[in-house]
Amino acid sequence: MQNGTDQEPPGSAVSPDQVGISTSTFLFKEDFFRTCELQSGSVMRRLIDCYRSPGLHAIGVHRFGHWLQRKKLLVRILLEPIHLLLFRRIRTRWGIEIDLHK
């Protein structure tokens, strides 16, 4: 707050619409960077560990499912089997299940 106003300073909060990317992509990037910040080691090691993180895989599949729900019927018909395959793989391999309806 500056000068008693409730407005944020310029450049402090950027919405996905302002930068021209979808909300799912924007949120996944935040998830990715947050996961990388939690890793230790060199930059390359942190990137590798981040990509191998089961939680990041699970949230990526979850966000893909939410993105898919907002698409047209034809796109959903084509991509839903891929989402279900990925969802079941995450659930079977890592034991992580994130319900799309919550």
C-alpha cells in the first residue's frame, strides 16, 4: 500500500491474463519453481530432482485434468484416455490420488 491506498505497487502481483498464458500453465510453473526451491544441490541436480518429484507429477496430471474439463467435447474425447492413463499411473506408482471434483 502506498500513500494510504489499497492498490498494490506496480509489478508486484501479475495475473496470468496479464502475461497471456493460461491459468493452468501459470499455476504449474509456480508449482515447478516452488518444488525446485525445496531441492538442494547444484542447479542441474535441483532441476533433475524437481522433474523426478512424484508430487509434481501428480499436480501436473491434476492440472491437466482441470484444463481438459474446460475444453470442447472433441478435445476431451481425444485427450481423456491420456489423462486417465496418467492418473492411474500416478495413483499406482506413487499412491497419490487428487480428485478432480474437489
